[in-house]
Amino acid sequence: MSVAPPPTVTLSDRFARELPEMAVPWQAEAAPDPQLLVLNEPLARELGLDPSWLRGPDGVGLLTGTAVPEGATPVAQAYAGHQFGGFVPRLGDGRALLLGELTDPEGRLRDLALKGSGRTPFARGGADGLAALGPMLREYVVSEAMHALGIPTTRSLAVVATGRPVRRETLLPGAVLARVAASHLRVGSFQYARATGDVDLLRRLADHAIARHHPAAADAPQPHVALFEAVVAAQASLVAQWMLVGFVHGVMNTDNVTVSGETIDYGPCAFLDAFDPATVYSSIDVGGRYAYGNQPIVAEWDLARFAEALLPLLADEQEAAIEVAVASLGGFRPAYDAAWSDGMRRKLGLPEGLDDEVARALSDDLLTLLTAGRVDLTSFFRGLSGAARGAPEPTRELFLDLAGIDGWLARWRALAPDADAMDRVNPVYVPRNHLVEEALAAAPDGDLGPLHRLLDAVTRPFEERPGLERHAAPAPETFGAYTTFCGT
């Protein structure tokens, strides 16, 4: 009986070749006892990888970076960043590793990278470059949920337990996450290039980003201005989508703002339960800089830092470059407002052609009621379609101001909202914080049942299914206040 040859996996090194000043060749640390815990088989097939091979020893070697294909050049990437408003000129991949770029069957170039694969030259202080199992599983769950919601995001291919404990507050089981991205270029990449004072490096980086993510900019009269405007538009759309589903990123530093417009770095992230713009889940965000309601403002601030990095490419004279940057950045708020307003129209099932002022007043009044009542965002919007079908309104009982919500519902029903359209955009299931914690707590003991049930729910978020009622329900009162920790 013949045995099929192992598949050929080719990883190119375009980033490292074109921008060697920003790439340090490096190798992952060996994993003492690697055990594949979760594999994203649909994503593997999308990338042209054989899931059965990935489950074998050679595949696990790829997923931990200890057995990379011949010719691959893994690198740690250099970047800078504003972290909570303070600039750090040299951050980089302290515990991440870009294995290389895959070309998928559709011809798209995708980064394959690792998190938790060991210390690199960019590791800060006493950091060991390793990662604990819990944060890697959190990123897997939440990033795949975001993808299923239709929100641009990096993807999670696999989580492998390493068999090596890592020390945080206590000893915790270690793991490596294999992450797939359109690229890992970020605002911080441009800040790093600008900080070197090498304008040629900055130009090559910008041209690399144009070719990879925004090729239409190459044909514009001012390609680098067009690049900036494309990133502004992508980020405005992205953050509006976060806000519409109640996603709180938690650490919107400039090194976590992608040029592609994908969500990246699922550290202290969470989804809203009670609606409150001041919500902060991150243990390290003591001032509320990255609160839910601040996310559009912070995104605009981060993009202003991107503009500063690009100034030498926007015009020959700095004053002229600043004028160009200010004008281009001015597109953020209209783009965000348009994306938010369009999203709210769809969530409310409003008819085409409805006057903008009527739609805006309806959504603004609803947000006031949601905030006053600290209403569960996901439950409210999903339950609202029942009211559009004439069913009793269960979400009414979530509000403190019953007269206010009754008046609002009467105005909304009078517009004949489309319940089917609402169900296509309002999820039944998001990664409920208490269920994420339940899954992460069970996994170190070898119980992956809660994790797989959660993944089953959130990767088909709009389809209500029997047996998953618990995954659609808010947290019990005993869950208490929720805090996340930046473990990634």
C-alpha cells in the first residue's frame, strides 16, 4: 500500500527581504511536550493546508515553529508604538514570530505567525517570551467569533500546549497560538521607520503596504496620501463594527492598529453585558482611556500618530505635509458616522429611504435608554426582532424607564421594521464573558468541552439553535464585575 507524500508547505519571506531593517531572523524555542488542543480546520483548508497533516508531528512542528519548511526565514518584526499615550520607540515582537507568508488557493498572501514561541531580541525586561494557555485560547475564541460576525480580524489557526509551565502570578500551563493575518503591518511599524530617520526605509515600508493592502493607492496622484486615506477609511469602518456589537478591545495602542484594517491583539478584550459607554474591562486601563465609548476617539488619535509618521512622504515641506494630513484625517469622523449610522439602521431593521434625522433621533434616544437601564446589548437587539413580528416584547422588562421604552417602541414599530433583516445582523451568540472564563478555567484540567461548545455557538452567531440557550443568556448576577488581564 502506497503512502501519500507529505504536503508541501511554502512560506515566502517577502517582508524580511523587502524590509530587512525591520526583521530579525529568529527561531522558536523547542516545546518539551507539544499537544495540539484546538485546530481551525476550515481555516486550514482555506489556506490550502491539510488538517490531518497539521494534526501529525510535522504539522505540530510547524504550529510551534520548531519544524519550519525548507527555505523559510522566521523573523521577529520591529515596530514602535504609543502605549497608553506614551511613545516607546522600540517595541517589536517580544514573544511573537512571523514564520512567513502563505499564498492561499485564492492567490491571497497571508502571514503565518506565532505567539508565545519564546523570547526574542525585542522582549522587554524580564519577559520570557512565552504565553499562558488561557490568553491563547481567549484569542482563538474571540477572533473566530469576530470573523463569524463579519468583522475584519486576524484569525486563529491553532493552539498548542507546550508542556512548559510559564510563571505569571503563579505557574500556568504554556501554549503557542498560530495566528493568520493579512499582514502584521501596523501604525507602530511606520512609527519605528520614522524614528530611525531613514526616509528611504519609510518610503519602502509605505510602498510595501500599498502593494499588499491598498493597491489602488498606487495609481493615485499622491500614492502615500491615498495610503493614509485608505487606512483612515478602513479603521473608521472597523471601529464602527466593534461598537455595533459591543466589542471592547481594551488596548488600542498604536502598535495594535493595523494598516489592513483587521482587528489584532485580543488581550484584555470583552463584549458588553450591561450597556454603558464608560465600560472598561482591562485591569491595566485604570484611567479608562480605552473605554468602550472612547474607542472612536482613540482610533482617530492613533491615526493622527500615523499621519505624523508619514509626514516626510506627504509633501516636500513639513507645513504643507501637515495641511495634507489634517485634511485627510478629517475624513475619519464622517466615515465613522456613516458606518455607525448605516449599521444602526440595519440593526433596527429600518426601511430604505427613511430620513436621516429621523433614524438618528431614533438611535440616539435608544442609546440613552439603554445606558440609563444598563440593558444587555446583545439580548436587546436580538429580542427586538420578535417585537417587529408582533410577538410580546420581552426586552421591555430590561428597562428602568418603562414609559420611555414604550414610547420608543411605538415610534419604531410605526416604521414597519424588517425582522428578517434584523436577524441577519443581530447575533444570538457572542463570547459571553462568563462563558469565556468558564472555558478557560476548564481547559488546563484537560476539559475542552466548554471551549468547543462556546466555539460552536459563536462561530454560527446568527442561527438560533436548541441546546444553546445558556450561550444566549446574560451572565448570572453571581458572576459579578468582570476584569480581564493583558496576558497576550
